[in-house]
Amino acid sequence: MLSLLFSFMLRKISDFNLSAGRDDVEEILDGWRLDVANEIDHHFWREFRHVVKSANPDALNGRMGLCMLRSG
């Protein structure tokens, strides 16, 4: 039972971060800085990239870089 609850909570956290990533590139950001990307499961990053690129095909993510605010 505990592992089921843990899995549910991890999915909720993942969903929140995917939603935030999408919303931010739709609203204000052109990309993400991923300082500790290697410490997060690669399946999450694949899903994150898909969600972000669906919202903004020009968004930068999936590499070490700067989180940039849109100009203009």
C-alpha cells in the first residue's frame, strides 16, 4: 500500500512540474536551465521535452543553458 501511495505522489509531483514547464514557456520563458538534469529520471525529461516543445516549438530545453525571459 505504501508503494502505491508513493507512486501516486511521484506522479502528482511529475504532473505539477510538467504543467509548470508548459505554462512557463507559453507565458514568459524561452527555455530552461537544467543544472541537475542527470539526477532526474530520463523518462521524465523525455516527457518534459515533449510537453514543452508542444507548447513552444522554439523553446530551449534538454541541455545545460540559461533560463531566458522573453524580450519584447
